[in-house]
Amino acid sequence: MAAEHAARTPVKNGRIVIVGASLAGLRAAEHLRDEGFAGPLTLIGDEPHEPYDRPPLSKQVLLGRAAPEDTGLPRRRAVDAAWRLGTAATGLDRDGRRVLLADGDAVPYDRLLIATGVRARPWPQENEAALDGVCLLRTRDDTARLARRLAARPRRVLVVGAGFTGSEIASACRHRGIEVTVAERGPAPLVGALGGVIGAVAADLQRAHGVDLRCSVTVTALEGDPAGRLRRAHLSDGTVLDVDVAVVALGSIRNTAWLEGSGLAAGPRGIACDAGCRAFDVHGIVTDDVFAAGDVARTPHPLFGYQFLSLEHWGNAVAQAETAAHNMISPGPARRPHLWMPAFWSAQFGVNIKSVGVPSMADEVIVTQGSLAERRFVAAYGHQGRIIAAAAFDQAKWMGFYADLIERAAPFPPAFPTVDRRPEGLHPVPAAFPDPALPSHGPTVTLTGHSPSERRVHFTPARA
């Protein structure tokens, strides 16, 4: 009887350590306290800053509408935690239940949440990456440096990569009246995230706003002057550009290197977890004291064939952190799965772009409302006869409707006899995503494999 009672009693004490002091880490800490956790709580972060909001960095800050230091995340409540900021985690001793730090210290835990997120993929040539004028955009400090460069009115900015981050940087440059060239190895901007059909619209949008967009090319070299300042960029088509600033926007790398040798199933694709955010070890056995949340985690989702999804989404980080926090201190019967609907948004060149579901899983796409030519539309994505995603340009209000269709496994193509649809949307066409075997920095949802489980569940989304 005592054992059965213990198995159903919430855990209110013990030591919890959260590695990653950004959005997911902060929201998890707050949720732990909300649910009554009273034990010692430690947050570890490699940056010296308290948690801040990343989406405004490539939007408001680069546009000059906000300062980098004004992007701090609002606190929902006091968390009564020990903060270890500016010190990176360098290893995990699971046998001793300790997180090893760069300063030589070790922090003991009873339960651990890993929320280390991602970092920007650097320029591969170290000597070129070190040139004065070569920038990344991921952290608050990155943004402050780039904002100062743009304020100095460079002659031309080169953006390497036309995913969402690269496109938003290009948009900020044009808003400031700065000449910008975008080099994209794929056939169009946003092609990895939204496919070639929508990517062609994004290409027209950029060119209409004066972007020198170069698709199906790569940057082969960055050249500096004798003082180490960036001066030129060489492209694969033989072009040589005079540039003062180059922003490397080649996607992200999940922060799992510090877990090497820990025995966790962690690698370049993230940390494999069950639907309850519990991490797997390298043998496929789920742990019960190590959890993961946010961009670094990959979890199976029943709506998408139990594919493991890695989601670089603000809303997912919050929802997953709260689920992980709840499960860390809850007995087995009270635990819940993380079944958040993937959603993403971007603002660029005066257009609001939003998607729901997993577009990159699609075979076909159809315009269900509006017009591609007018760059104001909704497109639905289909896979094996059902709707699995939707994307909108300046039609974000419809995304809730399409999320419901995805949850209900509605048939594709949809039949909307009363909805405005132009001739271009009468028939589905190939979605034109790039070959997944080729490297891509575009997707915001990454499919990383299947769960071996054959179970099927009924997806019941939460309702406020």
C-alpha cells in the first residue's frame, strides 16, 4: 500500500537542474513552481544574460525598433532558483547524477531537464569566419553586433541562405535602404520550409523589394583585405561581389555536443524522447530522471505517423517545457503527452507568413483561398490523401481552421465550395520540396525517423 501511494504522489522535493536558461528553461522553472515543486532549483546557461525573447532579434531589433537589451522575457512568477549564467555545461555524469560545468564545478540533480536549444551554424572556413564583417544571428550579442553594422550603412550586405532567418535579415536591410544580395543554394527562398511553389512567391516578393536574389548558387569563399576586413565574396557561378558585411544564415545545430559519452540518445538531430519528454538512452530505454524540451528535443507525434519531430518553434518550446515540468514531478498515471500542433510565423517585406502542421512532409499543395500572384493566399498541403499542413501569406486568421482540419485528418484535396478560390488553385500540384537527402537549412520542422511502436492514439487537442 505504501509503494502504491508513493507511485501516485506528486514529487514536491528533491533537486531539479535545468540546463538551458532561455525560453523553454524559464517557462519550465515557472511551471514547476506553479505545480508546487518546493525543492532546490538550478538554471544553467552559457550566455551571461537572463532569458530573452529571440523572435524580435531578427525582426524589431534589426529594424531599429527595439534595442537588444529590451528583449528580456517577462516573468510570470518568481522561481526562487539558483542561476548559473555565463557558464556552459560541458558534460553529464548520469551515474553520479551531476552536470559538469566549464568552470570545473559540478551541479548534482535528482531530475534533469535539458533545454539547450540550438546555435547558429557557423561559416565552415574558420579563417574566413574570423574576418571583420562576417556575422551570425542567433544570440542577443550577435544581433547587437549586426545592428551596429547595419547602422553604419554598409555599401552592400551579403546574406548566405534564404531560410526564414536569412529572409528576415534581407527584409531588414531593404527596410533600412541597404543594398543586399541573398545567395541561396536551393531554387527559391523558404523552399526547405514551404516547398518550391510557395518559395517562388517568396522569390518574387524579395525581388519586388529590391533584393538581389541569387538562387541555385553557393558562396565558395569570403575574401578579406590585409587588415582582416571582409571585402569580397566569391560565388559558385563565378561572380565576385564587393561586400562589407556577410551574414551567415545556414541554419542551426542542436546543442548536444556536451552530452557525448553520457549514454543518452543525443546527436546532431537532437535528443530522442518519448511523448512525455523523457529522454531515451543509447539502447532505446527511456530514462525517468532526464527530460528534454524545446528546440533540442525530438518527440513522436501521432498526427504525423509517429515521426519524431524536431520543432524550432516559440510556441512549441513553451508548451513542451510545461509538459516536461509537469511530468518531472508527477506520478505515472498523472503524466501527459506533448501533442502540440506545429506552428510557425514570420514577418518579412511587409507580409505576415504563417504555417501549421508539417509542410515538408507533403507530396502536393493546393491554393485554397486567394491568389499566389497577389501574394495573399492560403495553401493546403497533402500527404497520402489527408491534409497535413497549411501556409498563409497575409491570411493568418485562417490557420486555426486548418489546424482543426489537420487534427481531424481531413481529406486532401479539400472541397470548399463557398470559399474564394482562383483558377490556379483548382487542382493540386507537386509541393516541390528539395530532396531530403541533401543538406537543407530551411525546414522549421524536421522529420527525424519513426517510433517503433505500433500503437495508435486518438488525438484530442486541448481547448481553452
